[in-house]
Amino acid sequence: MKVITFPSIIEENESELKNVFKNLVDGIKIHFKNESYVVGKLAATEGISPHKIINCSPADDDYKILALSSILLAGHGGEQPLNLTVGFPFSTYQSYRDETIEFLQGKHEIRFDKFSIGKVTTDKVTIEVASVNVLPEIIGCAFAFKDYTATNGNIFVVNLGFGTFEACLTNESGIISRTVISKKGLQYAIDMAIKELNKTNYLGMRTENQFDPEFQKGSLFLNRKKMDITALRQNVLERYYKEVISPAIRNAWTDTDFSTSSSMYIAGGGAFYAELIASFKAEFGDMLDIQVLNEPHLATAKGYFSNAVKNAQGDTKPVGIDIGNAQTVIISNS
């Protein structure tokens, strides 16, 4: 299994950025609608205010640029058509599905610069997407739990994403739709942290996407001094759990649901925050075995990849792409 990840951020940039990185994954610069955009790590390194619309639609340029960048990385250097599975939050996937398939399926001519990786050329490749499946993110996550763990029976699945917190109860056949939760993600806590810091500090031109890595580290530099924000992080994450996660679960899951399962598995980038896991254990630890999936940030993409493998036809390359709000994850078999 081959895994590629890059930050889900873009910025328009017409400069010749030479010899910044040694590989295409880190040095993506593609042409779109007669403009040039730096993507991912190159945008984080060279950008002034790199961004991505939270939970953007397939009609948004942000989505299209990240999708084309992902297709480039998944298909560059090979001749096989791609069999893609992608997804959206449960609340939007149905309305976005047809437009996503229409955009992704077919042949794509992608122009990209190689200046950032030490070359002096602009290349163009044609990559064919033979078929596209669109799933809710929580179903992709549930597939990952079923396919990459030995868990059987009913389990509660929680996906703590940047843009969306989603959860459900699964059984042997799939998910129980009545139990699906789709609410605000970690962005909610990050917004609270930014507002608190702005009361006493000037954060400059930081976007949410730029602040996110600092929030994860628990520190940032302001006026050339390192500031510890671990206490602030704990406070806003506990508030996020109490104000968003816990009420959503109380409203969606019944005593009967809890009587049918003894396990809860947690995935998504938010699973790396011990503060959130502690909140889950404090509320549900006496009734459920709570576990974090190995490599939780890859879970949704792993589920998409499993679905692509099951649906692959002919000589196609199965690929799962999770175009997230913090990280984009691409998983294929080579």
C-alpha cells in the first residue's frame, strides 16, 4: 500500500520557485484556468496566506485544484486508468455526488511546473480516470475499521476531522443511518483558540490552516518569542467536546444503541489530541472499550481505497483520495 499526504492548502503563485524540494509530492505547482497555484507543502513554505475553503464543493476551484493535484500524484509515471473513490461529509455527499463524478471521470490534461524540484521545464501529462465512486466520509471510515481491524459485531465509529465531526453505529451490513452524526469539526476549537489569542496578541495573517500545525504542537512564535498554548488548547478542546460532540451524541444515540455494542473506535486527525480522547473516556469509558485506530488520520482514505479495490474493473489502478480540510491523503497499491 502506497500512502501520499500533503497539506490541503493552495495559493496562486506566478513566481519561478527553484530548487525548493526534491520531490513532486512536496513541490506541487500546477496550472489551472491560466493561473499557477502552489499546493500543499510548497504552498505552506512559499505562500503568504495559503488556504482552502472548509468543506468546499466540487464546483469550487479549491476542490478542483486539490483533486487534480491528487490525480497527478496518483497517476504520474503510470499508464493505467484510475479507479477512484472519494467522499464528502454525510450531510453533503448526496448533493455533491453527481457533480463530482462528472468532474473527475474522464481524461485530464494536467500542466505542472518542475522548477521547485530542480528542473527547468513545465510538463503536461494526460491521466485517465475510468470510474469514480463517491461515499460519505463516515462510511469510508467504517470500511477502514472493518477491513483493517479484527473487530466484529456492532461498533461505534467516530471520525474527528478538521471540518467535520462524524460518528455512527455500524453493524455487519453497514451503518445504521439513524445514528449518523455530522457536526462541526476541529475548526470549531481552533476558531475559539484564535479568538482567545487575538484578545491579547496580534496573530498577523495566519489562516486557520496555518494555525492548525501550531495548535497541534501546542506552541507558536509571536514577536520572535515562543509561546506555550497547551493550556489554551486543553481548554478549547474540552469546550468543543462539551458544546458540540457530547450533545450531538446524546441526541442521536439511544440506550438501545449502547446495549448492542461494547466498542468505540476513534479516527481522524482529532484522535491525536489526548484531551479529546480523555473526554470520550470520561463520558463513555465505563460502558465502552474506547480505542484509537492505528494511523487515525489515514482511516477515511484507507476505507476509500478498500472500496476502490472492491469496485476495480479491468486493468485499472484503485485509488482512494480523501481531500480533507487539513490533509489530503492518497492511497493506492503502488
